[in-house]
Amino acid sequence: MKRSWFVGGLIVSIGTIATLLAVMYLLPLDLTERSPVQPLAFSHKVHAGDNGIHCLYCHRYAPKSTVAGIPAVADCRSCHLFIAPDKPEVKKLIAYWDKGEGIPWIRVNNVPDHVYFPHMMHIRARIDCGICHGKVATMERISRTASLKMGWCLDCHRQHKASIDCWTCHL
Amino acid sequence: MEKLTSPYKWGMVIDLDRCTGCGACVVACQAENNVGICEKQEIAEGRNMHWLRIERFWVGEYPDVRVRFLPVMCQHCQDAPCEPVCPVYASYHNPDGLNGQVYNRCVGTRYCGNNCPYAVRVFNFYPHEWPKPLDNQLSPDITVRARGVMEKCSFCIQRIRRAKEESSAEGRTIQDGEIQPACAQTCPAEAMTFGNLADPASRAARLARSPRRFHLLEHLGTHPSVVYLKGGGREHV
Amino acid sequence: MSEPPVTTKSVSQVNDELLSSLRPPTLGWYLLAFFLGAVVACGLAAFTWQMMNGMYVTGKNRPVMWGFYITGFVFWVGLSHSGTMVSSILRLSRAHWRRPILRAAEAMTVFCITVAGLFPLIHLGRNWTFFYMIPYPNQRGLWPNFRSPLLWDMTAITAYIIGSTLFLYLGLLPDLAVVRDRTTGWRHKVYAVLAMGWRGSAREWSIYHKASTLMAALIIPVAVSVHSIVAWDFAVTVVPGWHSTIFPPYFVIGAILSGVAAVITLMIIIRKIFRLEEYLTPLHFDNMGKLLLVISLLWTYAYFVEVHITWYAHEPIEWEVFSFLSSNYTPQLLIMLVGNSLLPIIFLCFRKMRRSIGVMLMVSLWVNVAMFIERFLIIVPTLSHKNMPFAWGTYSPSLVETLVNLAALAGFALLFTLFAKFFPIVALSDVRELELREAKVPMGRARLSSIAGKE
Amino acid sequence: MKRRTFLQLGGMTVASAFLAGCQGQNEKLIPYLIPPDEGVTPGKATYYASSCSGCPAGCGILVRVSEGRAKKIEGNPRHPVNRGRLCARGQAALQELYHPDRIQQPLRRSGPRGSGKFQKISWSEALDLLSDTLKELQQEPNTGSLALLTPQLTGSLATLTGVFMRSFGSTHHLAYELLAPDWLRLANRYSFGQPDLPFYDLAETRYLLSFGADFVENHLSPVQYGNAFGRMRQGRDTVRGHFTYIGGRMSLTGASADRWMPAKPGSEGVLALGLARLILAGSLHDKAALSNSGIRPEELLARLRNYDLQRVADATGLAKNSIVEVAREFATTRPSLAMAGESVAFQSNGLEAVRAIQLLNTLVGNLNRPGGVYPASADPSTGALLRKESSFSELLALIASMRAGKIKAALIKGNPVHTVPPVTGFQEALDTVPFIVSFATVLDDTALQAELILPDHAALESWGDVVPLAGSRTMVYGTMQPVVTPLYDTRQFADVLLATASRLGGPLAAALPEESFVEYLKFSQAQRFSSEKEEDLELLWVELLSGGGHFAPDQAPEKHYRWASSAVIADPPTPAFAGEANKFPLHLQVYPSTAFHDGRGAVLPWLQQLPDPMSTVVWGSWIEINPKTASSLGISQGDLVEVTSPRSSLRLPAVVYPGIRPDMVAIPLGQGHHGGGRYAKDRGVNPLTLLSLLNGKEQLAAWNATRVRVTRISKKGDLVSAGHPEGSYRGDLIGI
């Protein structure tokens, strides 16, 4: 009786300690959804996979700016005026255009605001987009594959002998 | 944190003979670096947020009174007292010889602020607000600091970063004069010269060899990267 | 050594008297606990307020980045030396008069260091990120800076908390067994667990003695190191007035001074409340008074050396700091000198004074007030007049800081009150052991000392 | 989530984790509707060249714009006036754009005047109201009932306003600024026969003698002269220019001097003539230059016989030997330069004193030579508007008309209610004007009086052109362009004038047919540069905008200064002061604040919190008192004192200021606004209210000729200064 209590208590406390340690290890916890439902069922699989459109065709600022950029509604429209104009999702797109509104995409891959992430430096270093963004070409709906945590960044920086000076990313 | 070999050692030369004390650098610094707006109450309590201040000293008595101006920002010491005391490496030494400050790492012990002999580290006692639409002026290049963290002059690290990115795209090193911190850029009298002290040919390095050179609180052995040039002969001719 | 208290009471009578504090609480006790709890709650509210709003609710500024919190920290760390030093030094030097005050002193250590350890966390600008300072593997791939005295502090204080708790617990063991045997119900169960099956066999006693002697020997260096490290927080900086090699010994001496004084205060309070006049006799106060006198003399010497070196070297900024201190904080400086040097030295030179409870209470209280002021004078005036004259400043504590400091005092008292209610506040076994050792055993017609003899 | 909130909450995630459960907190990512123009990359800043309109110096600026928002103002390195440098005020102009209290749409007064109660109206209503009122005025026989009040304008705006008022038929266009250098133009006309402002070649001079010319903070073109000062000191390998400052108060400029000569107020002219006499007596003058100017040294020496050393020393209160030394140094260290400033000109004998100082330059041959003084470039096209010589008398004339009830409507750009000294009676006179239109961006003192507020664009939203005031020898023409889309429903002042003109029709519409100010600008630039690039005006326009203007560094103008032979040197009369010496023992000097100029900077928080360089005071007003005077009055740093002049009195905190004569006190201009948004409102005092009116010759007002008395009120002056009051005297501790 007493022993069972003791063993039980031991297991509970070890479990608690382990959980606490795990939480501490993971701090700050990331609670963003990894694959949120987007306002438009845009398929990277169709665009980048089946049709083989290069990432930089739409995310055109990545080689020269900190932000990769997402295509303007006008850019989407200019193709879809001719390509599959009858599909329901494309109609939604045109509706956004007609309303003069941007599409409220939901951000999937995000780093905190105190992190400075220049896309162009990574493109310049010939880092494949997939290293951070995953195999986008196979994703029907985009989802985050990398942890995007600091340790994850540091590992990669160490592997590639990139700067690990704090001020590289935290300005 | 790792000591990498860097071709740069950023430094600044401040010619006190040129400095008129006009305060343009103070506003430039504040504008460039998202430094919080300090209400009267805050400054009265000694919680001024300016990263760069112009010290004004009165010497002598009327009518033989003189004024000395001394712009003081982070001296980016090579043996910086602030660095070893930070328990979390929020204050650290950068490979380019700068004293880094990582805001999101700072826990706010304020130990670095105590140990900085130049009193140039400022602490966010208050949560700073930019009443709309004043927040539009905030620069996207650097973090807006929260309350409870230390901050200080970084020699406009965002400008250094930009120049590094541009020069690396062109496969060259940064040229002399390519980077100017906001204060040096705006100084009407050109009293501030920023440059690579590791390059003996740079303008800053040449000025830093002037016989008028001195470091602030040199006896403490902090080896600052800011070199002052003495104001020449402000006495009767 | 000195004359032990002669007892003619039976074992159970002694036990009864010494365990009187464990009787069901009175209304007075509840009132006291409630009052202390209320003060602690005020402090907690003040701290919450500070956390919600920012550090501007304190009086700190640039350049005075540390204030009442660190003053409190150093002060409480200093107080925590009481237990260890008194208890282990006396234990090691086999001073029998130590026995009745031992437990109180050790408990005090634990509570003081716990309270002290809270201050560095309270004073953080972002308290919620305190875990950045803990060395543990994390996904950020970052470690704290082991060159920072604050990290040494954290290590030393953690070690000290663990060590002194063990020390206290070890001493408690036989007493817990006694309490276990005298209680029933759930209390019995709790005490039974805590007593870890102590039966009082000769082997157990033998191990117990070895262990406690060892602990006593081990805890002293820890205690000395803790306050040396706290001194290094200041001494390793380049701040004029702090950058001084005498700081570690000076701090340790100051710590012992305040610790001993606090133990005296506590002895008087316990003696009064639990009616232990028979166990805490003027003799005890006489001895403690001598100890305090010696340490006060040492402190005076250390202070004189520090000021003298500043004066002799006459480094402009160091001298500026001292003259600022002496001109702007004259009353505080005088209280500090009177309380730490003048009063103890004058009064404690006389046996009569040392044996007067009133005088001892007055002196010990003065020492502690003076010691708090001393910590304040080390931190605040120095920071106010650092190297850059243009950026000089001033500091006065805000309501929040004062409340938190008061709450620390109340919290300490509360912990002690609770402890005294649930654990034997006078070391039962130690007192009884002495009795046993001193007892004359009939051997034929003669009454000879027991085999234990003098320790 | 904002960056700052992240940092605040970053560590609290643990707590929020359990509260938020599994809810995602992904941000939105809204794309552009239409991709940005070629050359604009999201995430990368763009720079637009423009001109600063913070003061008449007209420096060139580059504005950094990220994601459609202006982030930082920097100097334009190609601009010859400021060479990539910028002062504190120029930097802070960004906050004019993003000021939280900007007026967001036209307002019409709904409560009594000055109550600050306004109702929002639309632009068409507002313009209707304005044009209806003006139409009524047009039908009256006396069309002079419309007044237009502006600061001194330059460029196309000056021409436009001129055309507007002329076509309307009114002559009451007042371009008045307290600190406008009318006095200098007037003195130049007397001395050199032409009113062109001087361009001092400070950088090349070896000996600078400034008679109260505070070129570091305000005088003419502060960034230009600040830069030149740096080069004068350390810009040359072997020469370090020497600088002597003369003036009862050590100003920021004076603080950089090698020698400070605290001459009695009003005695500077006597000192200049005394120096001239010493130079002539020692035959140290430049003989060729004198004969060029048609001055006979013997005659002049005889003319100056009254200014013997003893008399000059007595009048100025300076030591004889230092006067002799300065005379010798000034004459023998060439090129040398003498400058006259506002504190000299704003005395009752100001005009004569300034002319005496100009004589010094003539004597040692400083005219038209490197390191000396040249006529500055002036914009020929703007004519008289840019070259006011006595705008003060125009102000008085306008006030008289207002009092006579002749003025029925006043269009006001700027804030004259704050910057015109009340002794002129301007504020009361303005009260009698039934219809006041203000073009303010924030609800300033003038806008509070207005019937109608037509909010102007901020400078960074505006089109325009700027001809810098006296900052260059050669022609400089700066352009202004909007760098961001306007934040609010505001309209540019010039656009409102054009819209009104078209609504009014008739000759006005015919004279101003353009629909917008941009068109007007293009038109006027086409005229201006027609000789150069006739074929491609569009290209010229683009070049002007991208470069920030047209700078012609090679085209040295033909103009020269020559001492007008007819010009007789007049004796500076004994200075007169308002207030008897026994009742009001101290001279009051009001001086333009480094941060606020005449007060226009006070609305901006960056400038409010910029420690004044000399007193280190922030967010307020103060009075500077010599330590001896202060202790004799029982005043210490930060005490609340009452300053009483013959006209009125003010309460403000005292600053113990070692750099001022014991018989003087000084108060900076710029604070004491009743409006002006949250940062300026009810902060500090406006010292202009203390001043009494004392005219010098030619209607130059003597603003520094009022005497005051100072009494201590209490300890609570509410003074906040950045520097430690005692530490400020302990430079020895750091070897400074």
C-alpha cells in the first residue's frame, strides 16, 4: 500500500519534472497553426508542382529584398483571365479584384518581429527555398514544415559557416 | 558570440574642435533608431532615452567662462565593462569589434548599465507609445524595444548590415565612407567621422592617429572605439 | 566552557516545555499570521503592479539602476549568515551554550536566503524571462554567461539554499521523531514521513553526529563564498566606490555582524514568546555579546581601511563619490557608524550590559538597521555619482519598492512563525543530549560524569 | 502583432499558451492589388529628394520611404547649401507629417472665438464659404479689405500669392517673420547700395568676429554655416580659424568661440567703430580695398576720433587690452570676417551698429574675397517678396488697417498670433477682423482664432520650390515633392488659392488658370529654365525632382559688394531701453531657441525633448541668470521666478547660467503656445509678451531693448534639464 503510493508519487513527480523541462526546452512555445485554411484554396501543387512554375516567378522580390513578396492580385489575374477562368476559386480571385481588395492570406511561415530575416542573403547563398519552406510543390495547402526556432536557424548557420553573430538576425 | 576574423573594426572619431553642440545628431539618432519619446516626467526622473547625448560643461567663471561640449554615445569598448557582467549575453562583443545588445535576450538586470562608466546604456523603464499616426515613423529595420530591456547606440547596425549585404552582392568589402551612422551623417560641422579602424588608410583611422586624440576615461582601460580629438586652443590666443 | 544550565526536570517535562510552541495556535498567533500575510499580500500586489506597468514604478533611473531591491538582497544575504556561522562555528567549536539557539538560527538562515533569493528576480526588468539565466539545454542553443557575477550569485545562492536546508533538516531529524511520537492523526503521518524512520539507536546517533559535524564544516565555506560572491557583484565592476579589493572580506564581516545581531534579536523574541527563560539565560546573551563585539571591531577596522584607502589614494572620482556620500547622506552615514561600531563597542565591552536583555535587544536592532543603511550607502550614492559628472543622478525608493521590502521582512517573519508552529523551535535533542552528557551517573557512592563527558 | 508587443509578451507565451489552447495566432498577409512600380522593391527603402521648409535656409533633403511611409529625413549630399547635412529641426519635420494632432479635414468654428470648438465640414463647403466671402469683398469698392499673412515666401509660392493678391486688388500681403533678416538687407542697402543678403565664406576665413551672429543655431543658414565652421576649424591642414564672439549672452554659437567678449547690450556699434579706429590708427587696414571703396583713411580716422579706447572700453564694459588685441588680430589675420547678428540688430541703434560692423569688413578688405563676404544669390523671379526690407512697418500698417476696420477677411498661413509680439497690438487688431482663414496643420494659436481652417498638407506631402536664403553664392533652386500620399483630407495652401481663384472667376481666374500647384510649378519652372532646356520640359521636370532641384555651382554671379561712397558712417546713438533702470535693473534678451526657431518647432516632440544645448533644459521655458545676479536675488537653479517688464510679467523657472552678463537675463523664444497640439499646448511661456515697442531707425523694432526685474517666487519651477546641475561644472573629473 505504502510502497505503491510511493512509486505512484515518484512516477507523477518525474513526469511533472520531465514535462516542465520539455516546456522549458521549447520555450517560447509556438502555437500558430501549421497549415491554416486559406481564404482561397490556392494550390502550390498545381502551380509549382504540376505546372512547374518557379518560386521566384511569383515571389519575385526574394533575390533582392528582405521580403520574398507575394504576387499582387493583378499578377494572379493577368494569367487567370485566360487560364481556367471558370474554376470557382479563380472566380473568387476575380471577385477580390473586382472589389478592389487584397486577398487576406494567412501567414504560415513566420518569424517573430525581433528577427531580421533577409531572403536575398539566403538566395544569394544558394539555400534552396525548400530547406525552410518544405516541399511546396507537393503541398495542396501550404503548411509549415520547419520549426523556425532559433536553434534550428543556428544549426543551419553553423553547417553553412554563416555568421552566428547575434546582430546578424537580431537588430 | 564566436570570435570570427573580421576585416572590420568600426570606430568613430569625434572632433571636439568642430563640434558646435547643436544637437542635430541627437534628433538624427532618435529618428533612425526608434528611440522612444521621453515625456517631461520621464526625463525629470532621469529616464531619458537618448542614445546619444551632448554633455555640456561650464569651465571658469564670468567673464572668463568657457563651454565644452562632449557628444557621448556608446563607446564600443574593446574591453567593455558591460559585456562580462550580463548573465545572458544580451550584451556581447561582435566580431566587428562592436558592443552588441540583443534586446530580445535581455532580462533587465541593468547590471550593464551600472557597470558602464560612460552611462550610455538606457533602460526602458516605461513602455513607450507612439500615438497614432506617429508610429508610422518607426523604422522597420530595427526592433522597437519593449519595456524592461536595456538599449543603446549600435553605431546604426542596420546601416552596417545593409552595406554588408550590398557589398557582398557585389563581392567586395565595404568602402570607406560607405556607412555613416545617422549622427555622423547629419552632423552639420562634420565633427563625426565613422569608419573602419582596421584599415589604416580609412579617413577615420587617419584622424584617429591625430596628436589631439584621446579616449574618454582612458585610465579605465576600456579601449573604446570612439576617439575624441581635443578642441584646440579654446583659450585666449 | 561556560556553565551549562542545570536541569532537574524530567525528560517529559523538558520535552513539554521545549515543544510548547507546537500547541494549537492561539488567537494571537492567528492575528500575527494574518497581519504578516496581509503585508506580504501588499508586497505581492506591489510586485504585480510593477510587472504589469514596468520598472518606472520604482525609483530607479539612469544612472542609479539598482536601488532598494539590491539593497534588500545584500541585506538578507547578510542576515542569512547568522544561522550557519553561529550554528556551525559553535558546533565545531563545541560551545555548549549554543544548543538552545541553534535551531532558530538555522531556520533563520534558510528563510533569509530564500527571501534574499527573490530580490534578484523581483528586480528584473522582464521578470518573466528569468529562466534565460538558468543554464540548461534549450532550443535556442544559448547558454548563460558564466563570466557574470550574477550567474555566480545564482549558483552560490542555490547551493546555499540547498545546503542550509539540509543542515536545518539534519538537525531536525531526532526532534521530528520526538514530535512524531507525541502526535496522532494526520500530523503523526506527516511527521512520520519527515522523521524518515528515526528510532534513536546508537548507530543512528553515531552517523547523525558524523553527518552534522561534516555538514557544519562544509556549510561554512559555502556561507563565506556566498557573501564574497555578492561582494564580487560590486567589486568586479569599474564603478568608483565599488571597485575595491577589500569588498569580499568586508561584506562577509558585515554579514556576520548583521547575522549575529539578528540571531540575538530572535533569541530575545523566542525567549519571550515561548517562555524559554530557563533555556536562554543571560549567559547565552553574554556569549553572543562577546561575539558581536569582536565582529563589530572587525567591521570597524574593515570600514576604516576602505575609507582610508580612498582618502589616501585620493583618486578624484573615488573621492568625489565619498564626499558626495558624506555630504548628502550624512544622517544615514552617522546612523550606520553609530549602529555598527559605536553602540556595540561601547555597550558590549561591559559584562553587565551584555547580560541585560534590553541592552542586547537595542544594540542588535541598531546593528541591523545600520547594516541595511550600510548596504544602501554602498549601492545608491555610488551609482548616483559615477564617472560621468554630466549624467549624475539621485535616487529615492518608491512606494512599490518600499512595500516589497516590507513584504520581504513580513514574509520572513511569517515563514518563521509558521515554522515555529509546526516544528520544534528549540533543538530538543541537542538540549537533551547536553543534559545527558552533563548528567552525573551514580557509580557506587560517587556520582561521576557520564561516559560522554565533555564534548 | 506589433514588434513591441511581441517583446513584451514574448516570455509570457507560457501563460497564454494554456489560455489560448490550440487556437492559432497566424497573422494576415495582404498582397498588393497592383504590383508596385518598377524600381520600388517591397522591403527596401526608397529615397526621394525634396527641400526642407522648416526655416528659410531651404536645405536639400532626402526622405527615406519604406512601404509608403516616410521614415527618416536626411540631408541631400548634392545640395550646395547643406551638403548632405541637416539640423535637428530638419530631422524632426517628419513628425509634422505624422503628428497625432493634425487637422484631418476642413473645420469651421462652432463656438466663440478662441474656444477651440470647431465642426468638421467638407472641402466643397469650405471652399464655397471662402469664395463666397471673397466674392462679397470683391463687390465692395475697397478691395483692400482682404489681407494675406504668410511667412516670407520664396519660389513659385511667392509669385503665386503675389499674383493672387494683385489680381484680387488688395495690397495687404504681409510676409512677416520676427527673425527675418530685413535689418540686414536694409543695412546692406545703406552700406553697399544693394539689399542683397551676404554670403559669408566662413570656411576659408582665418579670423571670425561675430557680433551676436548666431550662425550655428539660427542666423541665415545655420546648416551651411555650421558646416563651414567645422571646415574653418579643422578643414585645412595648417590653419585653424580663430573665432571671437561678442555679445552679452554666450549663445550656442558663442560657446564655440575662442574668446568671448560680453559687451554691454547696445554697445556693439561703438565697439565696432572703436576697433575700426584702432585699425586705422595702427595703419593695419587694407589700403587697396579702402581706395577701391572710395574711403580715405585719414578722413575716416578723423571721423572716428570720438571712439578712443577709453570711451569704447567704458561703453562696452570690456577690458582695454582685449579690445586692442582683437583689433590687431582682426586686421592682421587675413582673411578675416566680421558678422552682425540679431542680438545687435534688435537694439534701438541696431541699424547703425550693423553698418559699423560692415565697415570693419570693408576696412580690412574682406569684401568679395575668399574667406570674406560676398552677396548671396537671390532669386530674381520672386522680386520684392523675397527682399523685404521693412516688413515690420508693413505689419504696423496692416494692424492700423485692421484697427480701422478696413480688413474684412484675413487668410493666414503661419502662426502670427504666437510669433508677433503682442505690444504691436496685432492680436487685438486681429480680433476685429470678421473672417479669418487659417491654413494650419495643427490647431495652433492662430487657427484657434480662425473662422475657417483649411488644413494644409504637411511639407512632406507638398509640392513646391524653395530658393534658399543666403546659403550660397551661386544660384540654388530646390524643389519639394510629396514623398507619401497625403494622410488626411487636407489640401495644399497653394492649391486652395488656385481653387478659390477659379471659383471667383474674373481677372483672378484669368491670372491663375492652373488647376493645381503642380501645374503652376511646372509652368514656372519652364519659364525659369526656358533658356537652358527648351526642348524637353518633362525631362527637366523629372531631373529637378530626382535631384532635389537645380544647382549651378559653376555660375558665379557678377554681383559684388562695394562700399557706397555716398554712405556716411553714422554714429550709433546711445542705446535706449524700455523701462527705467532703477525699477527694471536687468536687460532682457529674447533669442530664438535652437530647437524651435521662432516657435514653429515646438509642436514636435523630438524637438521638445531635445535638451537645449546650452541649458540642457527639455520640455519648457526658462530664464538665464548670471550666478552672481542669481545669488544676490536669492535665486537658485530651478526656482520659479517672476519676470516683470514695463508691459507685463511672466513666471518661469530660472537657470543659473554662467555665460551671461550679470546685468542681463535671457529667455528663449518658441514656447508658450495656447494651441499647437498635445506637445506644445500650454507649455512654457512666450517671452514676446514681455517686450515693449521701441523703434530704431527705419521702423526696425528693437526687440532686445526691454528692461525687466526678476523676483523669486518659490522653489517649484518645474525645470527639467538633462544635465546634472552640479556635474555640469565638474568637467575636470573627466579631463574635459
